[in-house]
Amino acid sequence: MNRKIKNSATRIRKAVIPAAGLGTRFLPATKALPKEMLPIVDIPTIQYIVEEAVESGIEEILIITNSTKHVMENHFDKNYELEERLKASGKMKQLEQIDEIANLANIFYIRQKEPKGLGDAILCAKSFIGDEPFAVLLGDDVVVNEGGKAALKQLIDQYEETRASIVGVQTVDKKDVSKYGIVAPSQSHPASGRLVKLSDMVEKPATDQAPSQMAVLGRYVLNPEIFELLETQGRGAGNEIQLTDAIKRLMDRQAVYAYDFEGIRYDVGDKFGFIKATIDFSLKREDLKDKVQEYINTLVTK
């Protein structure tokens, strides 16, 4: 059954960033510090996500938090005392950096009262989004596409062509499919370049039951009908309300596509992925690359 998509001419101007998770994989660091504030060199991961949204044309961002994450809100706010001290010390470059952070975008916050899963976190954004299509960016996935479009912008461009919900995917190793939501391409609609129509999605399937190796990797553009489905979505994998399950039901109403976005994706919710990101980002910094490369060379020759 194909239902008419609401407000199909509306452009994507709002984004949701779920950031209410407890970050237990990074304990004890995340006992007092939100995992989204763990820095890749000297920039918190959440800032990379916000910057990608802004680069993609997003104007308003809602971050889903919990009661322990005040420091994240403070990061994107003004700090007049710090600014005055930097100014008095003549540290104008640092002053410019923190001023830019406070002016990145219009950022709003709402708390997810219970940890009931990603689907429930997205549902918290219903009033903020209203009757518009919107973007979702997960904070565990930092994507770098040097010289090209940001990952989210690639999905937004596809939405403007199809007016259908788009999930961002990349191919993962077969042994890793059980970590992700995995998509099933439609057999009756051949892929068009990197864009493929979907017939199914499975949340964290067993290796021998995965319909493909294309994993949903933290970027979505969704039509607002998803909220109606999330309101009635039962618990799924992990006894949580899964966004994947609601998107699967959305396929019964309207077309849903996957887009194999370009870029290097870092799973910064994983310790090794976080280390890889830190090394790669430091090697691209003029103030660090020589020292880091020299140290790596000493390790290799030992």
C-alpha cells in the first residue's frame, strides 16, 4: 500500500542527534564524562557530528540527552568568563575557535527519560520535527569525505530526487553483520548507482541470516510518517524500541531506499575505532603529523 507522502516539497532543515546512551563501552572514562565529549585529539566527537549537519545545510538540531549530560550542552553554549580571559591573554585564535562553536547552529535539547532504545529516542523529537522530513545522525559514526560532499549531504541530495526515506549504508565484513542493522535490496528494482530500493531490514542478524552485507551506519533522512509507527512499535532486539523495525514497517506504506555513501567511516563507539580516528586525524594536522609519524616509525622499527 502506497500512501501519499506528506509535505513532499519540504527541504531538509532539521536534524536529530541521539546522545542519551550511557557509553558503557568506555567506562570508567564515561562515568562522569559523556562519551560524545571524548575528544578525537582536541575536538569532541559530538562537534564533528554537528559540523557535518551544518555542512549539509541543516539549520536546527535537536540533541537527545539524559540527565547526566550537562557538559555537552555547555560545550555549544557561550562561556563569557573563558572568553574574557582569552581576550585578556591575547589568545585570539583560541577565542575565535570557541566563539565559532557557540555559533555553529541553533541547537536544542530534550531528555530521553528512560533508556528504551534508538526508536524511542527519535520519538522524543516528534514535536520538534512536526510535519517535516528530517535527518538523523548517530554520534558513534564519524565520517570523513575529503574533497567531497559530507555523508549526510549525499543522503539529502538523494531525498531531493526520490522524496523517499533514505538510510545511509556501507558494506561491512560478513563477520561484523551482527553488530548492525542490515538492509535487503529489492529484487524487483535494480540498483541505480549507489542508490538501491529496499525490501527489508534486519536488526543485528546472525551471520548466516543476514540478507546482505550492507550495514546502516548512522545516517538517515526520514519522512515524518515514521513517528506514527514509532508510537506503536513494540520492543525488538535488545528488548529496545528499534528504529530499524519502524523503518521496516514504513516500507509497507512507501518506498524506502539505501544509499551507499562515500567517505571513510570511523566507529568511535568502539575503542579500536576511536584509536584509529585519533591516529588518522592527528596525521592530518600540521601541528602534529610529523611528530606522530615519527613516533609510529619508531614503533615499527622496534
